[in-house]
Amino acid sequence: METIDLAAMGLRHLNRTLQSLDPGTNRRHWDVVNPRGSHAVAVGLSAPVEVTVRGSTGYYCAGMNQLATIRITGSVGPGVAENMMSGKVVVEGDASQSAGATGHGGLLVIKGNAASRCGISMKGIDIVVHGNVGHMSAFMAQAGTLVIAGDAGDALGDSIYEAQIFVRGSVRSLGADCIVKPVRPEHRALLAERLEQAGLDARPEDFRRYGSARKLYNFDVDNAGAY
């Protein structure tokens, strides 16, 4: 285990060190201490290393992640795991708005609550939230899975494409073109896999599935009010 004291060495040193690691490195375990709400912590990693950030961070923590497993023991600001490609990011606390925005792959786990626009424009990332999510979550979500063990705010899945949303709690309102969809055996199998990966003890049978009604793919004058 190698330790970087962010207060002593600075953000530039931290990210330069972690970004320079080769995929075949044997320096695989890193501890980051004293983050003190710093922004852009552990961004752009492209090696299969394990990084533990001990404390809370500001915006864009673990952004553009590839292959790395990053764990934040506190809470995070806006845009955690933004544009993530692969790997795993775990937030032990809460996440501010736009968690997992534009993510292409990998798994983001938020063990607390997530604020508004969780999963906005997601493009293949899987997001599991143990708590609640705020309004406009999965807005324009194109691909991937958003699993919400708690409740969802207003306009869930607004203008959604082909991403899938699973919610165990209540949904305050659905956004444009988002509807309740049947849960078939293949969906339960997918959900069970995501729950196991996220360490969430919940039954797939307790979740409802939401997705696109596919009415906004092409302009239709009869649907003009929904645009």
C-alpha cells in the first residue's frame, strides 16, 4: 500500500503519479489521505489499480476512469465518475448532482443518496444508488442501467433512450417519454447481477422497471407538446 498525503503533496502530484502507472504495474494499492474536499481527485486513471480516498471530495472525483477501482470513504461533489469508461467507483457517503454523467461503462455505486440529474446522458455505465435520487435523474440516458433502492424525484427518465431504470421505492413523477415497463426474467437476472456487484441486499422482485416509450425518437406533430 502506497500513501499520498494530498495536503502535503498536492493534487497535481497525485494525479500525475496515478495517471503515469502502466496497466502492468505492480504498484496496485494506493491510499489518498487528507482530500479535504479537493476537486478532480484521481481523474483519468487508466491502470487496474485500487485507490482509496479517505474523506470527502469536491467535483469530478474519479472522472474519466478506466480500469481502476476507486473508493471514496466520504461524500462527493458534482460529477463523480463523469465520463467513466470502465472500472468501478464506490462512494460510501452521498453524491451531489450529475453523478455518473455521460458515463460509457463501468460501475458506479453510491451507498448514500444522490442529488439531481444522477446518470444524466449516461451511455453505458451502470449506476446503483442505495438511497434516493433527485429530480431529472437519467435525463436523456442512452444506454446502461440505473438502479435506485430508495425513492426517485420528479421527471425521472425524461427524454430517455434505451437505458433501463429500476426503482424499489416511490417515483414522484416520470419525465417525457418515460413509462413503466414489464419486468421479465432477463431483467430480473440483470438486476440481481447489479445488486450483487454493488453489495446491496435487496430482492429483484421488489423493483419496478422504467424505460422509453419511443415516441420522441422522431418528430411527430401529435407529440409536439412533449418536446
